[in-house]
Amino acid sequence: MSEALLRAYCALANRLYDLRASERGAGAIEYGIIVALIAAIIVAILRDLGTSTRGAIRSGNRGL
């Protein structure tokens, strides 16, 4: 699942680069939306990593 999130992040980053190159003077609202989208992607990635890490720790504890 984290690979799909990484692809989504890369697609978003490429799109943002294209917008920045073609449109000058973007407003603060647009930048706020961009920051919110990036933050949401980061939260999703960290949640996925936390879930997989928790599972690895639990299975290691069961082995002991």
C-alpha cells in the first residue's frame, strides 16, 4: 500500500511543479490546499508504516 501512496505523492509533486511553472502569482489559498494535500499524504504513509511496524513487533514478541 505504501508504494501506491508514493506513486500518488510523485504524481502530485509533478502536477504541482507543472502548475508552478505555468502560473505565476498563485494565491495563499492555493498554497494552503497544496500543503494540506501533502500533509494528508504524509499522515497516510506514516500510519501505514506504524501499522506494519506494530505487526512486526507483535510477531517478534510471539516468537519469544
